[in-house]
Amino acid sequence: MEENDQAKTTATKGTDAARKVRAMVKNIYKSCHDAQAEGKKVAYIMVSSQYDEILRAMDIVPLPTENYAGLCAAKRDMDRFLTKAEEDGYSQVLCSYARIGLGFDSMRKDLGCMPENAPDGGMPLPDIILGSSGVCDPRFKWFQACGRFMTAPTYSIDVMHPAVHCDLNAVRDHYVRYQKEQFEGLIAFLEKQTGKPLNKERLWETIRLGDEAWRLWYESDLLRMSKPCVMPSQDHFSVMVPAYYYSGTQEAVDFFQDLVNEVKYKIENKLAVVKDEKYRILYGGGLPPWHTMWFFNYFESFGAVFVIENQYRGFDPVEVPGHVKDPVEFLAWRTFLRYTKRHEQARANSGNPVVERILDLIKDYDIDGVFFHACRSCRATTIGQIHTKNTLGRYTDLPMTQFVSDMVDLRDYSEAQWKAQIEAFLEALAARKRPL
Amino acid sequence: MTSITQMEDLYTQRGKRARELHAAGQKVVGYFCCFVPDEIIAAFDMIPYRIQGCMSEPIDRADAHIEPMACPFARSCFNMAIKGDYSFLDGFVVPHSCDTIERMYHIWRENTPAAFNHFLNVPHMMGPSSDAFYRKELEFFIKALEDWSGKTFDPAKLKDAIKLYNQRRARLRELYALRKPDPPLVSGAEITQLLVAGMGMPADEHIELIDGLIGEIMRRPQPKGPKQPRIFIWGNEIDDTAFIKLVEESGASVVMDDLCTGSRFFWDDVPETADPLDGIVSRYLHIHCPRSYKPAAETREDDLENRFGYIGEFVKTWHADGVIFYIIRYCDTCELEGPDLREYLNVKGLPVLMIEDDYSTSTIGQLRTRVQAFLEMIV
């Protein structure tokens, strides 16, 4: 795509920290190319697979294929990869991240080299492919399908958590044990691939760095309760990059420390996102529309700011028991505790941990309305939104809306439809605030 | 009443027998997919009921609760539930088979709960630690059934149930063997009717029905006619004869399948092990469903053979001339599996037609031209 043909897709950010993320994204792909030149292993990975710190401890460079799909959408250079995947027989309703990834891989294979002008230099052929069942089904099926386009040792792990109705005391050991075994299987695979044993002291260090970055991320979100909003949701959807793709590094810690400092500074100096903040909106769930992130600014032009999100920072800090002395077991415990953080609260109240989190956010962030984004090709983050909305309706009378498009496939997006729906949502927000 | 008319009756009036048993005081436990062992439910003297949708009814109520980009089969089942069609279910059990079904458990339970509701977690990965995990999940399931029913689990009764269900499997394989001759002695539509009928009745009654059907098939005149393409069907849920009939009316014989509602759910026996749960685990966790992940082999060829070798045997043994994939839309695991399976089958010289559909009889007719064109290509 010619540079001057590219439509505006990104949103204007509120913080300097978020503005630095673009360079970090570029560096992800550059690092992969550089790493291979240095003889290091590069691995295709899936976000939130809970194994990031293991990879960092073993000097494996992560190559996040989902992020690459989002990048292609933000650059409006996704159609050629989507089309290629569809020509290869993948359904138009299949996860569009997977379609872009497989389309890219297929094109790279056919060409025998990187597709021309691939965003950020393209994804190099990985040395290893690492899937997981955490979050959704395509995370291991997509990487299994990669075998059609490349030969790279492939391994996947389960990331399992119990249903909300389970007695956590009864199932805890069972889940932690299985998760630990899954990590151990992965480590054995990686040791074979790298020829090096895992250094557990090093793993403790990457875990410390990973947890510290996430703690700071959490702290920045707590600061965002302040009114008016100084860090909007478009910034959040940028800062998830260092949180996930630099997890286990000092770089991520430094980034989030800077973010915390900046948010504090902005609060102290009342540097608001919009001058006249009329409505505070919660991004209630769903992958963001990477192809059209400027819609956040469009809302802002009406005085409506997205102030917090129920997406990506899915886990608040958890306290792993002190008796856990092995870092792999620590990761297993952390996984279990992260996924079950609101189970007991949910059992005592709505029965739904997502609803509990949203209710907490509504209260803590003084929310006026809730926005959901349904992605036509993402089952995991979309299915259940209506149910969540219905359940929330029992506890709050806030206006709630569900917009439909896709995370990266622009064919599922209609600007006119969105603008009409935005208008209607703004009217609902105004009606609720209007004095009787 | 002949077995064929009885089968047609049970197929048409879905759940008829289960409703009768429920009315007589027996507990009927509904479940989704292939990962909930019938034998465990039967060992508690309850009736396992495989939940089905209804392709001929529009989804007119479910969309207020679940997004339209979810599997239309699951939405159809839920649509029936909120309209009261599943009020005869005393229990509701959902395995974590895929993203949609996992979500469905919570939505269903919240909106139309049964007296007993249970979620059975099922690993996607396959290996020794997954076996141990699934076994523990089954133990939780058994404990939940004990608490609900007030009965104590008896391993001897589970062994008996395993024997009984293996007998049913053997009979079904016997029936499937009647599809090997050319032309086959039994149609794909008849097979679908029989399987659907069996989803809502006790195994011993289903065995009786299968035996009766086999007898009637053997007594009726053997089909004759010109050579027709022999089709193998692969996909997810087909609990309606509409599509199979369309293929057969287009001039082909549907001779074998790998479907959630077909051979996938019954083909392999449960090994009769000293501890019956060992047999259950080794059988159910290793069902060939695209949602399960077999560890990758070193080469592409080995990986495909490892994943699809059993299909290779099926198409060879049943002399298939072509393969049709019937995938219900929004099934990510089937959508990702399909192109790999097509590659595997094409290498064996088998043509493949890949169809994605909406689980609705109103869209079936649109597929006729594609099916006919595919069959002409084979001939």
C-alpha cells in the first residue's frame, strides 16, 4: 500500500508513554530479525498464554502473531493477507487474526521471501511455534495449521481454569498440578530446542520483572479513577504492548514506572483528555477495532471519554502463597489465582465474574455508560457480551451498547452505522444525566 | 410397528422416549458434545440425553441472550431450551469442548437452569497429565451426581454400563458395515435417523431398535442401480437428514462419516479395565474431535497421518470416491482443521467439497448446485 493512500486509523493518545509504544511495536519485529542473525531462537507466541517469563528466562525471542495482525489493520494493510488465507480455504468467519497470520505465512512461503512492504519489516520464519489453549481455541489450532506453510517444531499447552461454580478449595490442587505439568512439558520441549537447561534463578528474575510491570500497570489504572480522565482507553490499548510482549523484561518495568509518573503528573496538573468531560465511558469488553481506533477521539469530540477497560488487563495482582518455592509452581499458582480472582465474589453475588469486575469498575470510575465491541470473527471475547449486559441490567440502569465490527477485518465495519449508533448512545447518556 | 417406522417416529418426535421416562419419574440428564460419558450417567440409573437443535425452526428467541456470531447449532439448542422444549431435562451437563459451548453453559444455566447443572472441564491437549486431569474432572462429576441423586457411586454398575454401551457401539459398527457394499444396503439418511433416535433413549432400547433395523434391511430387496459416487462426510453436527438427503437425492451414496453426531461419538469402544474410570478416560479424551490437539509430529506428512490416519482407513475401507465437509459456521476448530484434512485427502487422490452452512433447512437448497457440480466432477 502506498503511504499516502493510508486512511487515518489510529487515535490521538493522551499520554507520552502511550505515544512511545509505536516504536516498541516496531522493535518487536526488528528484535526478531536481529535475534535470528545472532543465532537466538524466535518463537511464534500467543498473548496471555502465561508462559512469557519462561521464554524470557530461556532467551527465546517472542514473535506475537496476533499483534502483527493488529498492526496490519492499523496500517490498513490487511486485505492482501486476509484474501490470501481465504483463497487457501480458510473461512471468512474464522478468527481474522488467524487469517492474517496464515495469509502472511502462505504468501511468504509462495514468494520465498518477505511480502513486499510488509508492515514493520514483516514476521521472520520462526524457529519454534508455541500455542496454548488460554483464552480461545484458535490459539493452538491456528499454530497447528501453520504446519502447512513452514517446518518449525510446534508445541502447545493447556491453560485451564475452573468454572465459577466450583468449590475452589476442592479443585485448587488439581488445577495447579495440571498447570505445572503443562509448563514442565513446555520447558522440556524448549530445553530440547535450545540445547540449554532452564535456569530457575533466571526464571525467578523474569517473574519478578513480569509481576512488577503488571503491578505498575495496575497502579496506573487505579490512578485513572481520578476525575477528569487523564489517560483514555486508546492509551490503554497501546500500553498493553509492553505489558504483554515485553513481559519479564526491565524495559516493561521502566515503561510502566514512567507511565505511573506521567499519570500522577497529569492528575496533579489537571491535564484532562477533554476540556469539558461530560460522560465517562467504560470499555466493557471485546477486542478493539484496530482498523478504526480514531473512534475514541470521535466520542471525545462530544465530551465522552473512555476512562477504563474490561479488556487486556484481565488480571489484578494476586498473592501466591509463601510456601511455593519453585518458580514453575509459582507460575501455575499465579495462573490459577489470576483466573479465579473474582470467583468467590461472583458466587456470592451475580454468579458472573465478568459482571462483578464491571460493577466494580462502574463504581470505582464513576461510569456513565458501558460500551461493548462484538467482533464477528472472535468467539472468545464476543460470546457472552449480551449475557453480561443482561445480567448487569439487574444491578445498574446505566446505558449500555454493543457495537459490531471486527478486530481487523474492515469488511465487517460500517462507519455510517457506527456514527448513527454513537449518536443514539450519546442521546441515551444525555437523557440519563438530564435533570428530571 | 416395524423398526423403520419406530425409528422414523422417534426421529420425528425428538425426545419422545426421554419425555416418557421423565414423566415416569426417571431422571433425564441432557448434555452437549462427545465428551460426557453416557456410561457414568447410566451407572446412576439416569437417562443420558444428547441435546439436539432443530434445523427447521428459526432461532427466534436466543439472540436476546447470545450473539449471532456464535455456533448456530448451540444457539438453536438454547433457543429450544428457552421455549421450554427441554423442560424434561432434570440435569444439564456441559463439557468444555469449545469456546461457544463453554459460554453456553453459563448462559443456559443462568436463563433456564435444570435441577442439576454441571460443567465438565476437558483438556485440549493430549498426554498423560491430561488423562489424569480429565479423570479428576470425572471424579468431581461423579461426586456431584452422588450429591444430587443421594446415591452412592458403584463401580460395578459403571462396568455394566460400559459393557452395555460397547454392545451398542458394536451394533452400530455392524450397521455401518452394511454401507460397505456397492450400492450400500442402508442410506445415509436412515443412518442419521437411527443415530438421532438413539440420542434420547436408554442404550438397551436403542440396541433393540438397531437389531430390528438390521433385520429389516437384510430382509428387504437389495438396492440396485447404476454406480453412484460414494461419499464420505466430515464435519460437526448433523442431527437432521436434510443435507444427507440432498446429497443422496443428487445421485450419490453417503457411505461413511466422521461427525460429532456420527461415527465420532460411538466408534471406539471403552476398554473394559479393572478400574472402569481408566477405560472411560482413555476412550473419551481421545475422541477424534478438531478441538483436541495431538502433539505435533516431526514432519508434515507424519503430522497429518497422526491426526487423520483413522479417516484414511475409513475412506479406504468404505471405498469413498469423494469427501464432503459440512461445517456449521463459526466453528473455529473445524474451520482450521478443514484445509489440513483436505490436503491429506487430496494426496490420497480424493476430491473434497468444503461447505460452510448455517444449521438451517432454509439454506440447504442453495447447496444443491454445488453438490451436484461436485458429484459430476467425481463421475
